[in-house]
Amino acid sequence: MKLKKIKNYLLILLSLLFIISCTETCSEINDLLILKDNNYTFLSLDYDDLFYTYPLVYYQIFEPFNYIADDSGVALAQYRDLWYYNPVTISQKGINFFDRYTRVEDSLYLEYANKHRDALQNIMNEDGLFEYRMNYNHFDIYFLNPWYSGMAQRQALSLLSRLAFYAQDSLSEALAHRVYETMNPYSELSEEVVYVDTGGYAWIEEYPGDPPDHTFNGFMFAVIGIYDYYHLLKHDEETRTILSAYLTTVHDYMREYRNPNAISYYCLRHHHTDAVYHRIHVLQLDYFTKISQDSSFTLFADTLEIDYWDY
């Protein structure tokens, strides 16, 4: 009887040692992750050269408050018969208000940019992920409330990084650091929106399904958000390496999105095509040449324009 008890105690002890060992090992797994990386370096662009900035004449033409909003002035989006807080819509409107503020120098627009920052904070969970608080159908995938999007993380990161740097806003800076970790492939917080394939290529998924669909514009927008963060807030080697790894994935896979003599593919899984997103692909690829000085992005953008362009 005593021998049996001793055996049981030994089994319990071994189990505890295994759990402790696994915990320590698991915490180091991300440190062992090796990503494909073309080792890009990046230029520091002036504000006027950043994505989503417009000349003053743009704001002299377009009315700033011509959008559907809640009672506080925060932009709403519509899905079927539901009006809801879409983190992408909120971020884009906030970026637009902040850009208008830099051109017109009216504090009202900064106030509205901050309203949209606050709205993002209200739909952010404890892990720094922005929640889509509704069910959503995307092709053959049904996302249940709440769900998350890598593109939403990116758009918010751009707004927060710009408010933090140019407006010296400490709240935006604190939020930006949290959001970045959700797209850092070495962080456990990135599991919802980051996918690393068997070849070591890192992706940020706009629609993180299983299997992922690799939506092109959403991924490239995410890369732009990380560039804003690196350029404006965390100009260190670790962030540069992560940004470079994501841009490497764009570079090495971009030709897979080509649909010769026609509109480029929206994503790799469904091969859906959309003329609007085709034009966005071209603009994004040109921007990557601007920040990296790698002309292959613009050369491929030119190829897409030859395939299809409708003004």
C-alpha cells in the first residue's frame, strides 16, 4: 500500500515537473521563430508623404461632417440592417480629421480625431484587440461576435501613432504600444490576427479564418500601420526587423495576386476580383517603394496597371 502511494506521489511530481518544463519551453517558442526576411531598411517620410494624407485643396472641396454618426459624432458603419462601431471606419475617420487639422489648423478637427480615438478605446479588449461586436459572413466563413481583424488593428495603429507623435498625446501612445503587440509575431497576443505559414512567411489577416484567405489590401494596410508605428514611435531594430519580415511576405507573394490582363485577386483563397481594390493594390505597392526604395514594388504595380486600369 505504501509502495502504491509512493508511486502515485512520484507520478504527481513528474507531472508537475513536465508542466513547469513545458511552460518554460512554450514561453520560448516565439523566441525561436525564424521569419523570412529580405532585411529591408526604411526611409523616414515627412508627414505630407505618409499614406492617407491629402493637400489642403482636398479639404476645401469635401465637407468634413458628411457621414453617419452617433450622438457624439463618432462614425458608424452599416452591415445589412445594423448600424455598428466598425474599428476600420472609426480609424479612417479619425485619421481624416487629424489630417484636416494639420491642414486647416482648427482645433475642432483635433477634437473630433480624439473622439474617434476614444471610441476605439471603448471597443478595445484587455489584449489590445478591437472587437467587431456583431456576427459577420465573409465568403464561406461566419465570424461570431466578438471577432477581430488585422486591418482594424492597423488602421487604429496609424491613427494612434500620428496622434502620439504629432499631437504629443500620451494616451494615444500608450494605446499604440498595446495595439502593436497584437501584430508582433513574437507576442502571444498576435495569435488572433497573425499567421506564420510553413515557409516562415508572416501574414496579418484582415479576415483571420482557418485556413486564412490572405486578403491583399488588408495585409498591406497592416504593414503601412506598422510603418507608421516604427517611423513615429518605436524606431528600433526589433520593430524594423518585424516590419521587414511582413514586407518580405508582400514582396515574395505579390505576383500570386496577379490575374493577367484582368483585375488582380482580392485574396488568394477565393480569387475574388474587385476593381476598387485593384486600384488600392497599385497605390499600396507604390507606397512600399517609397518607404523601402525597392523598385520591384512599383514595377509590379505598373504591371497591374497594364493588366487593368479604369479611371
